[in-house]
Amino acid sequence: MKAPYFIAFLATAVSAQNAFIGLPKKDQEITAGEKLVVQVLRPNSLTGSEEMGVAIGVASCASNPCMAPKDTLGTLLYNGPFKPEYHDNLGPYQNFTVTIPDSIAKGDAQINVAHVAIVGASAWPYLDLLNQTVVVA
């Protein structure tokens, strides 16, 4: 009888850890060789957690369909700490300024993010994979 409550609790705890890509926006035009701000939002959670970090990559989809971030992050643009802070009414987030490689093909591309946190008193690892479609001009 208690199993459904525990499963609901776990589902709530996991969904509360999700991160989101705030920037770039879907289908935003970006330029090869130029800087881009990637904003990773991490809403508040009732479940205790400790951020480990994020990895940010870009993958060209100009000649082939985009692959899921679980299969590739593409060209790695950032790999390191994630320390979201409160700003305005958006809740906690962190901006990362990265440079889009000159070599990326023009056309569709995907910004991929891997977010890792340690969750709860049992300290279980949580991996969140995100992506946002962009257009390289």
C-alpha cells in the first residue's frame, strides 16, 4: 500500500531536480566563430541537492538529423562547475559564455547540456540531458 506513495515521492523528487535551457531560445540564429550565452536554469526544489556541474556542447545537424544528447554532446564548449544564483524573478540560473567553433556547418544545430547533481540524503547521482535547436548562420 505504501509503494504508490513512495513511487510518487521519487517522481516528484526527480522532476524537481530538472534544469532547463533559458538561452539560446529555440531556433535562435547563432554565428560560427562568435560568442554565445548559454543560460542554464535550475528551479528551486524541496529535495536537498548539491550541484556537481554541467557540460555544454554544440552539434551540427545541417546534413544529418540531430542526435540525442545521451548519444553525443557534440563539440565540447564547457565542462565544469555549475553554481546557479538568484537573479530577478527567474529563480536560480547561471550564464555561460562559450565560443561557437568556426568549423561548424551552417544550418541546423543543437546546443546540448549535461547537468549532474547529487540528490537527497542518500546522495544518489542525477543526470539531466537537455538540448535546444539553433540555426548557424
